[in-house]
Amino acid sequence: MSEAILKVDKVSMHFGGLKAVDNVSFDINQGEILSLIGPNGAGKTTVFNVITGVYTPTLGNVTFKGVNLNLLKPYKVTSLGIARTFQNIRLFAQLTVLENILLAMHCRRKTNLLESVFKLPRYRYETKECIQKAEELLDYMGLLGEKLEQAQNLPYGKQRKLEIARAMATDAELLLLDEPAAGMNPQETQELMGLIRQIRKDLNKTIFLIEHDMKLVMGISDRIIVFDHGQLIAEGLPEEIRANKRVIEAYLGKEVEDNAETE
Ligand SMILES: Nc1ncnc2c1ncn2[C@@H]1O[C@H](COP(=O)(O)OP(=O)(O)OP(=O)(O)O)[C@@H](O)[C@H]1O
Ligand SMILES: [Mg+2]
């Protein structure tokens, strides 16, 4: 459980004069659920963008299982085993649920172009195998009943789940989830958190989660890191973060005080 799968080492991401991420270092351990919290604009999504190759860090290094990711394009990072969801849902809205999954699985297919064009046996076999695998995944995520629906017609909570399913379809070892419960009602949120825990347990994934709902973060995380103004201001177990003075000042203030009053 304690081996680092991803290392973020003294990473900065500057946009002009703005230090969106400022000299940040942390590790993600194999098999853990690590959460990243912090106020709006703290640099959370930017860290995801740096890890997944959307941006090359201004300074520092990101390594995944010993491979430096700095200069790799997003598709290459995906093929190494890192997949993500987006803060604002980015599905292929007019494709079906199943098609969204099949497209994500494409990067794992071994057939070459010629075999695909002429629909040679290996292509047909793989297609069948891909569909079966996609359906198993949809079943696991509770979306099989909607497999032929257009993604845009799913209720919002299920679109969020489909995004996670799509990330899982790449066979990624490390899943980066950017506010997966945003816009969900409390019951959907609880369910989703149960599902994320289950995914880690059943499928041996490592999960890096950005989430605003503190109750949820405290309940689900093995460890939490906290950003403020692009800097990492705290790192620790949920109970340590809850009691951390800097975190309370930067972020938790009102919530913690409120809870203290009612306890
Ligand atoms: N491509 C970009 N160009 C310029 N500034 C950017 C860019 N991307 C992010 N920023 C800025 O970097 C800072 C951090 O943004 P980021 O999206 O990482 O914050 P966040 O912690 O995810 O916030 P939120 O909780 O609102 O999602 C913000 O000030 C944002 O405006
Ligand atoms: Mg964000």
C-alpha cells in the first residue's frame, strides 16, 4: 500500500505572472484514495492537467512508475495507465453510452488499420470481445440498461458515472476524478462514493480525487492534500487535516467552527 505510483516533484505551472501551481511535491501511493481539496482557483484542476499531459510543467517533474511524463502528450499518458474525468462533463453527447465506452477502449486494441478496414477475423473477434468487455463494465457501473441511449439523454448523475466508466475503460491503474459528485444530490453523492470505494477494492485501482464536499472527502480518503493559492499547505490523514490550523484558516474555517458549536 505504501509504494508510490506517481511522484509530483517540485512542480510549478505558471500562466504568465500567475502561479497556478507553485512548487508542489507529493506522492500517490499504489492502491490508495488520495483527495485534493482547496478553495476555488487553488490550482487543483491545473495539477490534473499537468499530470495528464495537457500542460508541460513550468518547473519540476511528474513521474509515473518511474517514467517522466513532462513531455508526453495526453494520449500517451493515457496509454501508460492514467485516466481522468473532467470537472465539466465531456462525453460524446450524441453517441450511445456503449459507443462512449468502446471509443475509450480503442487505445488498448491490437488490430492494425489493414485488419480493421478489411474486417479480418482478429478485428471481428476483438470487436466482439470489446463489446463484451464494455458491457461488463457498464453492468458493474449500473449503466447496462442504458447502453443504447445517447449519452446526452442520460440523467446528470448517470452522465457523471459514464465519465468514470469511460476512464476505467482505458484499463488505467490510476484514476483522476475531478469533482465527480459536482451537481449530484446528497443521495447520488453517497452512492457514488460507495462506488468509488468499491472500484478501488474490486479492481485494484489507485484514485486521486478532487472534491469539494468535506464530509464526503473525510469519509472516503486514506490521505488528503490541501492546496491554497497554488501551494500545498497540508498533507495528512483525514483527522489530521480536520485539525490542521492552516487548513481551517484557508478553507474549513466556517464548517469546522459550526461543527464544534454543535458538538
Ligand atoms: N490555461 C490557463 N490560462 C490562464 N490561467 C489559468 C489557466 N488554467 C487555470 N488558470 C488559472 O489558474 C488558477 C487555478 O485554476 P484551477 O482551475 O486549477 O483551480 P481549481 O482549484 O481547480 O478551482 P475550482 O475549485 O474552481 O475548480 C486560477 O486562477 C485559474 O484562473
Ligand atoms: Mg477545478
